[in-house]
Amino acid sequence: MSSSSVVYLLLTLISLTLPSTCLPSESSSTATENTHVATNGLPFPWSKLRLPNYIIPVHYHLLIHPNLTTLRFNGSVKIEIDVKNNTNWVVLHSKNLEITAATVLDESEANLFDKALPVLDYPPHEQIAIFSPTILTSGEKYFLYLEFSASLNDGFFGFYKSSYKTTEGQTRVLASTHFEPTSARMAFPCFDEPNFKANYSVRIRRGPSHIALSNMPIEHTVELDNGLFEDRFEASVQMSTYLVAFIVCDFKSVSKRTVTGIDVSIYAVPHKWHQTHYALEAAVKLLEFYETYFNIYYPLPKLDLIAIPDFQSGAMENWGLTTYRETSLLYDPDVSSTSDKLWVTMVIGHELAHQWFGNLVTMEWWNDIWLNEGFARYMEFVSVEATYPQLKVEDYLLDTCFAAIGRDSLNSSRAISCSVENPTQIKEMFDTVSYDKGACILHMLRHFLTDDVFQSGIVRYLRKFKYRNAKNEDLWDRMLPLYPITTLTSFQLTCSPGECSKEVFFEHSSTFPYRFVGEHIDLKKMMCTWTLQKGIPLVTVKRQGTNQVTHCDLILLYKYLLNRYLWHIPLTYKTSHSNNEMRHILQIKSDVLVLDEDVDWVKFNTDMNGYYIIHYDAEGWNVLIELLKVNHSAVSFKDRANLIHNAFQLVTAGRLTLDQALDLITYLKSETHNVPLLQGLGYLESFYKMIEKRNIADITQNLKTYILQYFRDVIDKQTWSNEGTVSDRRLRSELLSLACDLGYTPCLEKAKHFYQTWVTSNGTISLPSDVTETIYMVGAQDENGWQYLLEKYGVSMSEAEKCKFLAALASSKDSSKLLRLLELGMEGSVIRTQDLSTLIYTVARNPAGHFLAWNFVKKNWNKLVEKFQLGSFSMRNIIIGTTAQFSSKEELANIKDFFDSVKDQSSQLRVTQVAVENVEKNILWLERNLETLRMWLQQRLN
């Protein structure tokens, strides 16, 4: 931007998406009772998905006995209930349980009735109802007593069976629970909603060769007459049903006590015990950090972390007994990479944050699951940055926010807080919006409020609602108390007389970055603009030639909708003449910011601390492109990555030409930081993958040539070792993987040499862990290499290593081998079912497996839904993973036809809308940019 005596910037704000829509709430309907019929043909007494609130559970006395031979379990539960209104009916949740006895006890625990009470079952709502011949009176104490049995589940929810093989090849069986969000009802009858918090006293029966674990420590163990043992656990604190956990297994553990006396233990299958030590170190360090940061002691006497061989998600925060996929907890220094170590640390940080956000304070209903997951995702970064600074975790926060923006810029996105009712809708809430966008707006808020104010605010929130439930607005009410207004006036928004409201007049303070003049900040109003509407704000910055100041309310007109769409944006910027960040609140459609001095350039959204996209006018982009070429270090590495991301997002949105974005990243030859380098390279790689699948030969070849020529110096500098910082090792891993994939001869020769040396040693030598996967991928391209890797996969005792083997096997160009892998994953013996969704996704990324994976999903749709449940992360991963790189109208029609053929299921899923919109976006991108890319490459290569 050229110099002038005064620079005016016109900022206009628009959304990249339409206003928010949420799935319809079934409970809003007022169905009559006679439309709900129990399995025995009698009318069911309750019509809604949500339970009535006139009976409240107080304390569960639960007995569970799993039989690991018959693979069944039975049990009983005695629930102390508080009756709020007189009633004859008790309605609660039960799914796939056989209720063998039911009765009601009085306060002295005596039977009120001589005979067992009838139980009505209504499977569509996963509810049962027990009829009491005598009215249960408000204010009286009663106990509901039920006996039940069921098979251990074959999937990954409820009370399910898992297994592993010993080093001698013997199969061992265990039983474990996973209840979030709505599967506690599959293990015992309960009031399975998060706001029905209660205490739990658990008893577990087991054989002498097993141990039992639950949320609380064992109080004492009783030996029974039949050779069984009954472990009786201490009564729990008040918690929601989805946090209850119990496990029967034969695992080994390693333990350590924190400075505040909490016993922390890591459990794993016996032959992987040596892989538990890093997790123990990390868990103790992170737990001690959280106790200090939240200024609230962890309230239980122990915390167990256990690696389950069969586990669908990454981990689960059950209070006092957190469960993990083995790759999320176990670390083997001999074969695990630095990325594996970072992943384990981050997942532990996430689950331990949940002990406060989610467990101590729980969202009132699943529409606000982001209060659990957004906070836990953000606290991963805060905690790991504080405890393991060498891991440079802040580099990955940018990727988290970039991922959130990619999802949020689609019309199929949703508001962070969004109405849901049935289990499928609830499962879909565990997505990028809740986790990643939630984390990113919290990061923006922390930067806005300052670290100290943010920290003290969340401590007030946790103290206010501990052992209770909270809503979205409860957080904002506690986050910012009323502060006195300072008299400092070092910064103030300028606007024309009579046009400014109190909401756009601000002052700046050295202790608190924003102040209303004469008023207090309405934080709730500000943050609700980020949580109650979907979309990513686009702030357009334009040079204005006169000192005309405009100001109007933010009103956005859409082609289909008219909606008042408002964000309160903490806008930050740096200029060529400012060393420090400048701040401003933007909440109007047109606003003028007056700079006090001549400047050459202005870069908004400093360090990507805000969750919004900036679009500059043509002159603004040209100045920044030139700045990066001449002196890229004038802005931070985060700002450089942010500029690259914004530019290519704007290309996708049709607001910036592709050649401008490509010109922006030509400076990368002189880039000294790995984050912006990988950001720019990532876009080129994604274009290559999409165009390669379209069989556009000239552009595919030219783009490959350009990448290898342009980045040859940085590729050639990479060593095949484990040396360097975490950031350097990440760069090495990704660069060499891409170079070999693109057929770069020096890379292929080096990888082949390593592979042959490894095979000659019969897999006994240690390969450099950061490039092991690349070495395996090169080795997997011939028949003997592929078969050898499959054999090694079958006998490996490290899940981190097995993941690398599987990725290499899925990179084969032989479609028959890829189909064999998919069939092995579906069968579930050699390749565990838990890895099937990732396998399908990986095969789909391979050009040779592109259509193969999609056809496999269509053929096996019903089996996949049965294995993973509709709405689960695994099903979302499968749907998006197999369709994300389709880019033709024929492929789009194919996808739509299939979703229409399974309409009863697909109509319940938001992810099918995402899949369709992704393909539409790809089609439009190619129509707009293919010729531009062809010409740009020709010019560069010539």
C-alpha cells in the first residue's frame, strides 16, 4: 500500500455461508399417546424423546457380572429416586436389555408390591416404563429395582467385548464400556440424559484371573462361594450416566502419585506394559498443571488411563477411568515417531481437561456439547504448551482453525450450539464445529480478554457450576465480571457525530485490551454472535480515497434469505510502522478505521488469533505479495501462514484469482519457518491429487514438475534421520513422503535402500521413525514387498507401527491388493474393525483405489452402519473420505443417487450434505481455475 498522509480502510463484513439451520427437534412435536405402542401392544405412557422431569435419580446401586466365556452379562440396579409430581409411571432408558424383574421399594427398601411390576418397552425411543399400582407420592423417597441381562455388544458402544492376542498367540477377552453419548442404556437401565446427575455405587463380579476397574477405587473385595470375586467400589461423586465406566480385564499397570496425592495409573495388555511409561509421565505432569490452572483440585482419589485393544474413537473421559485407543496412549521409543508422541500427549491433555470441562461441569443438553469438547480441544494446546514447550504445539493450533474454517465455510455447516434430539443427531454433534471451531473461538476470546482475565473467568464458571449442568450463556455470565472503566484513551474508534452507539466506542487499557466508553462489555451478546449462528465472517479491507466516514448496521442480504447477521469481531492488525499489535472492535457492516501515520502495508488478524478471513482489495494483495517476496520476515510465521490460507480460501469462494494466490506463495523458496512452508505446499499437493484423479495429463505432469523443481533445495536438505526439532522432523516426514509419491528419483533410491536393509535384517534394525512410513510405502509397490509388510503387520506388537504398515499397504497401485485389504478390514480378524474407517479413507486417497473405496462403501453400507452406528465419527470419516476428491458432475450424480437409495438413513445425517457440497465445490473450483492453473504453470516452467 503506498504512503499517504492519512490512510482510510473501508471494512465490509459478509458471511461465507447462509444463516444457521439446525436439524428439527422431535420433542417439539406433540404426538398423542396412542401413536406410541409398546412391544406388547399396549399404549406407551410417554410420547417424547426426552424423559419426563418429574422423577429424578439420586443414587444408583449397580451390580454387573460379565461372563467372558459366554460373552453375556447380567446385573441389577437399585435406583434411589426423588418423585417431584405424583405419578403411577416411571419412564427411563433401556436399549437391547432383557428386563427380568422390576419392582418399587419404599424408603426402608421394603417391597411395595407382592408381584413383579409390568415393564413396557418402546424401542424407537429406547425407553421403558414401569407401572406402579399405587401412586408414587411427591416428596417421598423410593427405590426402583430392576434385574437385567444382555449379550456383550459386538461393536464399540455400551458394554462391549474386546480381545487381544498374547505373544504366544493365545486370544484373551475383556469387557469394557463406552457410553457417550447415549449408550449407558445399553449396559443398565438408567435416566440416560446429562442433566440427570447422580451418585453411583458399583459392584463387579469377576473371575480370579481378572481385575475390575471402575470410576472409583475399590473399597473392598469379597470372595463368593462359586469361586468368583466381587469388587465393591467407593461411592462416586455426582455425575452423568455417560461418564460411568467399568472394565474387566487381565491388564498390567504402572503407577505414580501426584504432588496432591492422586494415584495415577496406566493400564495396557501385559506384553505392551513397557509402552506405558511416557503416558504416565505426561498424565502426572498434565494433571498437576490443570489443578494449578483451574485452581480446583481433581476431586477423585485416583485416575486410571487404560488402552483398550478395540476402541472406535481416540479416547473417552470417563471420570477417574479414562479409556483410550492404543495409539492414543502407548508410546514405544523404538518405533513411535515424534508425531506419535505429540498425539499421545495431546490426547491425554484433552481427556484430563474433560475432568473439569465435562465431568465437573457438564452441559445441560447435547446442543452445547462444545462446552465439553471445544474447551478440551483448546486446553490441549494450553496445557501441552505449558508442560512440553519443546513439542511446539502452538504450530498445530493454526491447522486446527484452518480445518474449522474449511468446514464452516460450507452451507451445510451449523451453529456451534444447535438443537438436537435423537441419538443420531447427537452423535453428529461430535464434529469439527464442536471441537475445532469451539477451540478457535475460545482462543480468540482468550486473546481478546488477556490470559489472566480468561483464566479467572473459566475458574469462576467451574466453581459456580461444579457437580451441576450449564448452558452456553452460563459461561458468558461468569466469564467477565464488571470492571471499572479506566481513564486511558490511547485508542478510540472514530465515527461521524451522532452515528456511534455505545457498542462501537472503545478505549484501550494496558491491563485490559478493550473498554467501552462509559459502559461495560456485553460479553454474552458478543460471544453469542459466534455460537448461535454458523459461518465464518469475511472482512473485506479497501482503500478509501477520501476522509468520508460511513457507518451502518450489519445487515446482510442473501439470495434466498433475509437475515440480520452480526458478529462482534475483535479485529487486530499490524502495519509497516507498528511493532505492536493494534486492536479494534468491528460489529458493523461498514466502518472506517483511521491510521495516524503513513504506512506501506497493513496486515489484519495478527497471528491468526481471530476466527475470520480477511480479503484485501487488489492493491492490498499486490502490496502483501511484494512484501513477502522482498522481506517475508516483516510479518510473523503465523501471519504468513494465515495469508496463504486466506488467499486460497478466497480462490475457492471465487473472490480471488488463482494466479494471485499462486504468486503469493512464490516467496516460499526463501521461507525459513516450516508452518507456512507446509501450508503452501499442502495446497499444491491437494490440487495435484484432485487433478491426478481427473486424468488431466498435461497439468498433472507440469504441477509435479513444478513442485519438484521449486522445492528441490528444501527436499534435498532433508536427512533420513530422527535429528532436529519437532517442527523440523514434521517437515522431513511430510516433504519426503510427497517427494517419493511424486517419483523423485533420489528420494525413491534412498527409501529403497533403507527398505532392503530392513528386510535383509528381517525387520530387526530400527528405521528412522519419522520417515518409516515413507520407506514402507516405497517397499509396498512390488509383490514381494507388499506381502512381507502384510506379514509384519500381522505380528507387530506396536499399534503405532501397525498404522504405518497399513498406510503403506493401502498405497499399492494394484487394485486387487487394495480390495483384499478392505475385505480383511470388514472381516475384522487380521485388521481390526476399529481401523476399517481409516483404511477406507486411506484407500480412497490412493488414485488406484479412488472408485474402489466408494463402490466398497455402497456395497457394504448396511454392514458398515451396523458396525459403527449411524452418525458416528467413523461413518462420517467413511462418507467424507471416499467422496472428498470427486470432482465431476457424473460423480456428483452417483453420490446423490446412492444417498437417495438409502434415504431413510441418509436423511438423518448432516454429513451427506457436507459430502455433496464438497463435490459441488470441487466441480466449481475446476471450472473456474483449471485453465488459469494450466497457463500459470506453463509460464513458470518456460
